[in-house]
Amino acid sequence: MYVSCINQYNVDFNTFNHKSYYEGYHHYEEFDSSKIYTFNHYIADYGYGKHTYQYWLDIFVNKTGFSKKKKFIVVREVLSLQERNELAKYCDCEYHTSTPLWQIFNPNNRFSDCVIQYNNYNYNQKAINRAREQMKKEWKLKQQSLLLNNNEPS
């Protein structure tokens, strides 16, 4: 088994819902030890167009004391620098929606960077999806505006 990253989380299996946890990701599956998961980036279409991905293994440990673990493979999108810069224009993360003073004086510095633009491999897929949707909406509005302007009599 080769994966790009392994994360381990302590969760309460009584309340943990993997479907809601992975909501927004293009693909995830229960880990299958008989499958080969490549370390390399690869291009695939999981129903959202072709994107570059990498496999990450998420291990969930029951924090209530039982030794049982649940393992999932999640495909995480890998963005090029150009994609990051383009999507960051439409990002609604804490960095873009907070006041400039909050960005400067944040004592924990937890949200000091855009979740799309500066987190090279730990992108927030939901933020990427929202930015893509916003980009599409603005592109459609521009197209409609161009059509209206071209149809006006001179």
C-alpha cells in the first residue's frame, strides 16, 4: 500500500458518520488491503470533470476505548499553482471573509492563509468546490452581460 499521506483521528463511533465527514470529496472508499493505491498523482474523473488526485489514508480510532479502527481511502485533489491562484479569487474561507485587522492580529494564526492558495497539499475540498461554483456563476453572468450588450441596438 502506497498513499501520499496517512491521518489518524480519534472519534466516537456512536456518533461518527463517514458519509457526512467526506461530503464534498469527489471519491472515498473503505480501505481495501487487496487493492494497490499509488503514491503518485493521477488524473481521473469521478463525475466532476478530470482533475489531478492523490490517495490519502484516514484511520479513525474509536475514542471510547475500543481498539477497533475504521480505515478509508479518500482522493484529495492536487491543484497546480495556476489553479490555486485562480480559485483563490473566488474563495470564501476565513482569510478572505475576515477583516484585515483580524488577519493581522489573530493570536493563534490559525486562519492566516487561504485554505486554497497556501495549503499546498491539505486543501479543503469543500472550499475548492464552493470556489469553482462561484467562478462558474460569475463566468455565466459575464457571458449573459456580453450577450445583452451585443444585442443592444447601436
